[in-house]
Amino acid sequence: MRFRRIMLMFLVLAAGLSSCISPGEIVVDIYEPPPVRILDSIDTILFVARFPSLEWKTYQNKNNRTQIEGEAYWVQATQQAIAGFQDRTKEKESPVTAGIVNWVDTLKFHGDHFPPSLDSSALVFLCKPHKCPRVLISLESFSYQTKKRYSTYKRYVREKQNKIWSKTKLYNVQPVIMQQVRLTAYAKISWRIYDCLGKQSIFEKQLTDSAVYEMDGSTREEVERKLPSPEVATDDAAYLAGRSFAEYILPSYRTEVRHYYGGGNRLLHKTKKQVKFRQWSLAQKSWEAALSDQNVKRKNKARLLYNLALVEEMRGNRMKALHLMDEAVSLFPGAGMIRYRNLIEQETKETSLTAR
């Protein structure tokens, strides 16, 4: 009789634990679609840097701004912009570069504005030697400038005095005027994307980025020596501008901590090993097969839908993930279910706003 009571208590406790299965944590890479989805299914791209045929000069602008304009600086900075774009494309699921072409244009330079688009004959001339890639990305115009700002601040220095007693030290605190300088380099680049097959422009965007350097020292000459040259600062700003454009049209991944259900059901427990080794396709097939079983309880069905929504979120299919979570919450409106459903809904809204 006592043995039966112990067994009954054990079964009740096990049933209670099974009904309170909490999801486990896992680190996943979530696909972030770009604001502009132009390069989907594009394998290779060709870069073209359009240069003016004019030679410009370097001159001092008002407000202590140095306007550096010259063919040599233009070529170097545009190469850095393209390098920034290429470094971003080294990440997974990004197109490779078919080549880089420097194109000296006879058109008059338009400053910060877009020049006229390349015509069909120019696109054929540029794309044909590179086996006609589907997309050509052109750096249409480039403007850049540097700005310095000087300031001072007080820094208090302790100077040791003579010892009065053997274990006592006195310090004389003296204010010292320190010099500080900030160098900011701006790069404004106009990008245009061409369809090589259709021989026309399909997208254009102008982006601005900057590189900032702050140095301090006891004299102005000292801080000036620590600063990079305006040309180096401009190259860095151009590199960042290239990465910014790549992030605007290329997908990315962000690492997040998510939860998944690996218990409460025999099949959920069976797929824990697949999740551990990131075999998401196999796990997804197993979870979808389990959903077709008519004997699956409502709570376990909600857990299966939760796991499937996680897979869709990682792939960037947020609308599908939200639909799955709506179904899961309708079956079992637990706190964890509702929290994840609201998270997916918020991500879906942010994606829609960014894509506008």
C-alpha cells in the first residue's frame, strides 16, 4: 500500500513537471533583409568608378575646412569606397566581384549631383569583357572635405613635494592647459545600379559617411603630429561610405539568444541533437511531420509551431513566423508564447518601416 502511494506521488510529480516544460536557450544567426532587395539571386557584380576628365585643385575653405579636390585623391578614395563594399560582400550569401573598371568620363562633373546615366553602348562596352554580369554598380560622383576643430581643457597634475615624515607624502596640484583637436573627414558618394541585360539604370542612392579623430597633447604642434593626414582620413571616410551602401542593399546576419522546445514530447526530445548541431532543415521536417499526427496534444502542437517559427525567423521570413506564432498562441497562450509572438510582430513592423 505504501509502495502504491509512493508510485502515485511520483507519477503526479512527473506529470506536473512535463506540463511545465520550459524552453531551452540557443544562440542563432538571424537573417536581416536589406532595405532595398535588388541583389537577390545575383551571383556576380561589376564595379565601375566614373572619373571626371578635369584636374582639380586643393584649396582652403572658410570655417577652417580644407577642400581636397584632385584626380589623384579621387582615384585613391574611390578605390577605398569600393574596398569597403567588397569587404562587406565577403560575408555569406553575398555576390562576388567580377571586376573593377575605372571609367574616365567626358561628361562635365556635377558635384554632389548625379551625372547622366551611362548609355546602352557604354554598358555593353563595360560588361562584355567581364562575361556580361547581370548587375553593374557605378560610383557616379564623389565629394569629400575635412574639418578641424581646436579646443582646450584643464588637466590637474600632482607634483610630489619633499617628505615631512617618513610615511607621509604631500602633493602640489597644478592645473595644466591641454590642447585638443578633432579632425573630421566627410565622404559623400552617389551610387547607381545598372541592369546589364536591360541596359538601363534600376536604382540610385547617395550616402554620406565620416571618419572622426580626436587627439590631445600639451601643445598644438604635438596634437597635429598625432593626427593622420587629410588624405588618409578621407580614405577612411570613403571606406565607411562603401560599407554603408553595401549594408543598404545586401543582407546581413545578427546573433541573438533564442529559446526552443526540446522536451514535453518524444519527438521534440528526439530533435534536440539536430538543434545542437544546427541541422535546422532536418529538425524542421521532423517538426512538420509531427504536426500531421492527430494525437498530438494542443500544448505540444503549440511548441512545435513555436520551433517552426524560430526557423522561419532565422531565414528572414518574419511574416510566416508571425503566422505560425499566432496559431501557437491560439492553441496555448502561455507567457513565453505571447512574448515571442510580440517580438516577431515588432521585428516585422521595423522591417516594413526600413524598407520604405
